Amino acid sequence: MISAIAIDDELPALKVLENFCGQTNFISLLKTFNKPHEALRYLQQFPVPLLFLDINMPALSGIDLYKATGKNAMAIFTTAYSEYAVEGFNLNAVDYLLKPFTFERFMQAVNKAQDYYNYVHAQKPDEQYIFIRADYSLIKIKLSDIIFIESLDDYLKIHLQNQRPVVARLTMKVMLEKLPATEFIRVHRSYIVSLNYIQTVRNKTITVNGVNIPVSSSYENEFFNRFNR
């Protein structure tokens, strides 16, 4: 079970969250608050892994409250104002629910929270998945589906087996830190490839799942040393 609290200055909105959480078998809504300062005091003594946060509250906004908690918990922001979405996701929110939201949309959000919670608390040393934030969502990507990763200025395009590519605002350095070095290698300032998908190597060009990718001089020694091994 994932323990949670909900903060919203509107009591009907809290009733909706209570009802929806009660219909899941993995979210335990411990308390609800319509006064954000009381919620903040509670969290300082009893931290929980998941927060449902209304953004537009008069005394203290949900965004300011989340910043005050140290952003250690997962946050699902709720609001009737779509213009707050970008700021919410800049804080690495799990999801953003625009009121009024359906139970199906609520379940999409909490399922993301459950996936991320299980990922963080997994005991396995080698994870099979990574989580990437793209399109205002937290996307779960299976490592074995990643063919190669292409840099596009400030974005990365993650090419996947039998799926549409995922485009995310991320650096190559951060992406490499997420990937196991035994399976992935950088071959160019603009490319990371999966060793499992390499089909051919000819001179300084490798073919990965039918796509030709150059190996630059800065990375060729490391690549050929590992590839030959």
C-alpha cells in the first residue's frame, strides 16, 4: 500500500479523492486537509510517499507547499486551471489532473505513482526499466526495447523496438547515468546505442536495427575495445 494525504481548499474535491482512493487496492489515503499549513505541519512529523495537491489555494499554493516539503514525496497535482500544468511538471510531478477528472483518468495517475514507487523500492540490483519524463508524463521504458538514443539539441529521441520513439528534454550525460554500461555505449556526441541491437560494424559505421550510425573519433577506441571483447 502507498500511504497518501490530500490537500485541497474545496471540501467536495477532497470527497472525490477519498472516494476514488477507496476504490483502489494500493492507495491508502490517511488524511485530507483543506488548510495547507496544517498539512505542512503534519508532513513535517509524518511524511508520506504520495501527495494529492491542489495548486490554486489562497493561503499557500500547492506548488509552494510541495517545495516546502523538500520535494521528497511523489506529487499528483490537481487543479481547475490548465495554465499551471507546466510549473507542476517542472517540479517532477508524477501527473497532473485537470478538474473535473474521471475515475479512469485518476487511475492513470495513481498507476504511474505505483510504477515509480515500485521502481524506487525494488530490491533487484539490475533494473529492467527506466522512467523518463516526456509529454507531461512519467513514461516507463523497458531497457530491452531501447535500440538507440539520438540527441536533438536540448532533447533526446529514444528509438524503441516496435514502438513510437519517445522524445524527452534530457541530456546525454543524464541518460547515460540511467542506463547499464554493460548494455549501452556512446559512439558519437549525438548517439548512444544498445550493444544488443548492433547488426554490423564496417569501418566507422555501425548498423543498428537497420539504421546506420557513425562512430566518431572521440569514442571509437572505447567502442571497439568493448565490441571486440
